[in-house]
Amino acid sequence: MVTGKLLARGLRPLGLVLGLAAAAMAGTVILPVRATAATAANHGYDIVSASSVQFYVQGAPWADLHYQINGDVQQNVRMAPSGGNNTYTVSNVPSGAVVRYFFTIGLDAGGATDTAWSQFTMGSAPPAGNWKVVWEDTFDGSGQPNPSNWNYHVGNGLNPGANTFDGWGNGEWEWYRPENAYLEGGNLVIRADYHDTPTTIAGRQWYQRSARITTQGKRSWTYGRIEARIALPTAVATWPALWMMGTSSDNTYTSNYSAPIGYYDRMASNWSSCGEIDIMEHRNAETVTFQNLFWDTRTGVFPWGNGLNADRSHTYGTGNVAPFHLYSIEWEPNEIRWYVDRETNPNPVHVVGITAANQEEFHKPFYIILNLAIAGQFPGTTPNKADFPLYMRVDHVRVWQRQ
């Protein structure tokens, strides 16, 4: 369980960069300040072995790395320059260690700027070939999730064919609202509420509210390692999920965090030919999580057809899902592998090949969805009002791709 994120950041003059070595010897902990000037430098890290990670800053005259391992004393080092490329390798990092870091990046015009704190968990040795983080959200701060990363699915899923709400095709009870997803304590929080007085929308009464947050329209990827560290509710009628859909899906979404109460989105009419990858689903208070994917048995993108949908479902004995667990997939051109707590359990819990001609969905871009549904066909139970509010907490979402 990762609990080491800072909720407040200290400020320091940039001139203190030159005193870095002396400060480190004196045990001073130097905290980052948000960048106040744009920098063109590309920065990040590569996990190069089971116990080594190489940090890099590209396109900068010089750079310093500041890092902590499992909350230990902060280390402050000058990165090795080679032209405009600056690197530093940290070795002997334990598997499962939480590594927190930020960079001080020199600017061509003089002075320097700091990046924000970021963090990752050291996993087992990666498969052959390097994986590099290409996108992540660590949910620092408070209030609205980062609008450059996230949009929202709002409502109960209007079925455009039937012109009715049918719970996103699953009989779910909740009405999704953007404000039920927010940042708190270094996590994304998705909160489900039960209201004594229902809200009447489109002629129906809605008692439960929750949130469904998505990178649709903003971020999408083809292949990669997609992971999130999540703590789940364990109550009847809960259905939290981390999943993906293909960008060919024709459902709607909104970027408006204050969408009018009567606003609602339309569910996809072309599922499952757009493709769906369920990285993790959970229901009620069970000790297993579910891994699955769906595709259309035809080749191409079509309106939904009864009996034309294929899937490969699986369950894994995760145990108590209330603490944080790392749920991930490794999506390659030939197969998708599912992992639970990959740092300590490096073997996949489920593997499905995706080379069949009618699995073309899985060779196109997908976006990420996080949501907490209430009731519906999958949980198959009625919510208990006394259990609310219910919480799904997400420590980070991260996407890696092979280089």
C-alpha cells in the first residue's frame, strides 16, 4: 500500500541548486516547486533490470535528480551529461519499493525549474526488451482530476436504439456525475452516494450517484503495459472496474466537471466490435477479481448484434481487495497478459491470444475507464443504504510501452 505522497510542497529559491551537494551532506530535505517556466526537456525513467532504474532528462544543459526509496532519506545527485542528454542510474532497488523523484532542470537561458514529485513501484525484471513509461497520473493535489487527462461519462447510459436508460447495457442503478470523482490524499477518489430524496431526470427517479472517469477523447494507446493501484469497496451491489474500450466506440462523453444535472451521455451502439479489455472487475464482497475481454465475431465495426460477441473470462483469488493492489495488463501484438500485484507475483494470472482474424479490435487504439457501478446484472444484488458512502481509491494509473 503506497502512502508516501506529499500533500503540500515546500518552496525554495532556484539558487539553492548550486548548494545541492552541501545540502545533501547536511541531510537537508529539498522539496520541489511546481515549474513556473515552460521547459522543453523530456524527462522520465527506464527500468533496466529487476533492481536498476535509469533516470533521464533530455534537451537540457544540466539536470539534478532528487529521489527517495521507501520514504528513506532523500538523495540529491547531479546527473551525468552527454550533450543535451542527462542520465543517472540507481542500482540495488528492492522489488516492490516505492521510488519517489523529481528533477531540477537547467534552462538554456539560465536558471532552472523543478518538476513535480512523481513516483513508481519497482517491479520484477521486465520481459525481454525495455518498457518505458509514456504516460501516468499520480493524482496529486485536490479537487477536479487533471482535465488534460480525463473526461467523464455522465448519466445511466442512454441506449440510442431503445431510446431508454438501461444502465449502460448492464442494468446498473447509479447516475454518474463528474463531481463524484475528485482528488484527495494523493488518490483519485470515486465516491458512491445514496440520497434519501431522489433526483428526477428523464422521468425516472435516481437515488444512487457515482462516477465514471475516462481518457476517451484525450489519451489512447495501442499495446503497452497498463496498470493502476486501486483500493476497492467491499459491500453488496458494488461493481468497481478498471477497463478499456476501443476508440471506434461511438458513445459520448463530456469534459464539463460541472455538467448540468440533466445532462447524460449515450452508450456505445457498436459494442463489442469496438473491443473491450477488462483489466480488473470486482463485485460485492468477493475475494476474487475478474479479468476479461470482449470482441465481435465479425471483422469490422458494426452495430451490436445478439449472439455475435465473444469473450474470455477469468477469475483470480486476490484475497482482501480493500487494501491497495496493483492491477495490470501487458498487451502485445500476439497476446494480452493479466497480472495482479506484479511486483510480488510476476506470473500472469490470465493470458489470451489475439491473433485471430476477427480480433482486429485489439490492434487499434484503446482508452482507459475507471468507474464504480452500483447494482446491475453482474453484482446481482440490491444495495444496502447503510453502506454508503462507498469509495474506490486509485493511487496511480500508468502506461508503459516497449522502446
